[in-house]
Amino acid sequence: MAHYAVRESPPLRGEIPIGTSKNAVLPIMCGALLTGEDVRIENPPDLTDVATLCSLLGACGCRVRRESGALILRAQSLNNPQDEEDVRKMRASVLVLGPLLTRLHEARIPLPGGCAIGQRPIDQHLKGMSALGAKVAFDHGGVTLTGRLRGAVIYLDMPSVGATENLIMAATLAEGTTRIENAAKEPEIVDLAAFLSSMGAKISGAGTSTVTIEGVERLHGTSWQPIADRVEAGTMACACAITGGELLLRGARADHLRSLLFKLSEAGVHIQDTPSGLMVFGRARQPFEIRTMVYPGFPTDLQAPMMAVACKTPGTSVFLETIFENRFMHAAELARLGAHIRVENRVAVVEGAARLTGAPVTATDLRAGAALILAGLCAEGETLVCDDVGHIDRGYSRIEEKLSAVGGDVRRVAAS
């Protein structure tokens, strides 16, 4: 896997095109299993997670091909995957469960994998499927669900994004009406519902805490352009906040990033919403407090990039992580660069350092890897971000090229 050599960089200036959202594309790809007709997904991001899911969908009997920058999926004949390796590689693999169950009336997957950032059980997925009429059985590290699905009222104990997406997909072909209460509200869920509606699904309330799905007999093919990646956009905004300069984040949507933009503004960074995307000016100069929350609160995926910003911002910044219990692993790696960070349980206190110096560091998870690259942009000497597992390529397509194009000194180097 690749490593990244990063050196102290001048203020970033120019334009960064924001790619299609990974967190929108993955559930939409799984949603393609709900029809036997062609589904065309425009401009999928060039990420290892997308490639892994393509392999998994192929194992489910879905034909996958690329054409003129689009992904064409045709799930005419479905089956449960026999090879468990791809399922265990990524968390999003659990999203095949709802489509397989509602079409085949039986679904079996091993328990999924992903970044080691804390406990992420699938109990809310299974509780919802059970409410829809599925029988749930565990065996040999996996779970099997069987039964014909019927509409029901489902209350999620927490607004899980994955469970909301999985249950929406399962309910599209269930008999009767399903209502999901305490649903997650993320923009990616709104995009999934709009995609499914373009296939003939009847869904209302996506983006609110109550989503209603009226089951239909069948869905048809469609062509869809997913939304831009708000986490990539937020990461690049943080890069500007660290180095200063002026960036146009082409395609980024302010309405998907309100919580981050408010915090950057508090820190002294200037933001302008334009028809082409977000303009970001200047560097962070005032400390800030971050409390991660479910959407529309501050996203946990941007906590690590903002901690990199805090390392160079004068004063004391405070982070409270409420979503995942192990998501401060990057703090120790930032400390290797000279950052002053104290961590106690779910709270991290960052004393803005006047000087960071390059050192070898390790990407402990996807967003941590990006944060270390950002920190390297303002550290004296060379920072070598080691990513033996390939975390960064799971969520950022050619991050080194995008940063280099606007003045960042970032190179992908071969692992020794």
C-alpha cells in the first residue's frame, strides 16, 4: 500500500474538484440489487471501497461493468454471496442485506468489517428486519434472515445511518406501508431515497426523523448522479484553514456542511457559498470547541481533520467525541509531530502549537490518515504518512494529486 511524503507547504490557492460521495454511492450501488434492470451510476469515485463493493455485488449475481465514466449494474439473477472475504473488508457490505432479503426472501452475510474506530453493531438493522417479518438466526460468525417482508412501524434506538438505509431499501418491495421513526437524516439518505424514487419506489420524509415507505411490486432501472462528497469537501476546507490561501471547492454544497462551516467561521476562516461551490479564504486564528453529533450536528468523520487544524491554531481547542469511542487514535500520531494533545476518555484538549516538525506517522483509520496529511502541510521538514492497510484510498481519490494541484507538497511514495 502507498505512503505519503508531505512537506511544509505555502498557502493553498486554486480549485479542487470535489468527487462524488462515497457514502452516497455505496448504498445506491446496493440499491441497484432491488431491480433486474440496468442501473447507471454516474461518476462513481475511484476508491477501493467502491471496487470492493463491485466485487461483492458480483458475488451476489449482479453484472457490473464500467462505461464512459459510469458504473452499470444489472441484478437480474440474485444469490447470496459465498465468499465472505469482501463482506468482512468493509462496513457498508451489510447494506446488501435488505435488498437480498426483500427480493430473495432469504439473506445471509458474515458480520462486516471496516475501520477499527469503535463498536458498530448491526443490531438496529436486525431489529428492523425482524419487525418487517424476517426470522433472524446467527451461525458461524454470520447472520441469516428469512421470510417475506410486510410493512411495519419501526423505532430505531439510535438514528443509525446504515440501519435507516438498509430498512428503507428492504421496505421498498415489502407488502404494505413501513414507517421508520427516529431515522437518521444525513444528505446521503436523502440521495438514496431520491434514487429509489426514480426507480419507482414510494418514499416520503427522507431527511426527517420519520421516513414512510409504501411498498411496490417492482422497481425499474434508472440513471443517477449521486451528490458530492461532503467529507472530502470538509477535509479540503480544513487544508485551507491550516495553510491559509484561497480555495474553490467545486461542487461542494454549503447546506451539507453547515456545522463545519460555522466552526471554521468561528476560527476566523472566511467562507463564501457560490454557484460553483464553496470558496474558502484564510487560516484558522481562534480556538474552537467541537462536539460530534448525528446529522445535522458536527460529523465525526471531520473530527480528525479539525483536530489537525487545532494543532496550529493559537489557544485551547476542545473535542468531545460522542459517536465512536476509539476515534482519537490519531491524537498520538499528531503528537509525534509536536502537537500538544491531552486525551481522557471521549475528550481531547488541544493546545495550539507554534511549531510542528515532520516525522514518520501511521494512518490508524481513514479520516485519521487524511488528518495526518493535513498536519504535514504545516510541519517543518518531511512527514511520512504510512498507510500499510490502505485506509486513505478507501475514502479519498488521489488526495495527493488534488492537494499538489493547489500548491501542497504531497507525494505518493512506494511502501518500503
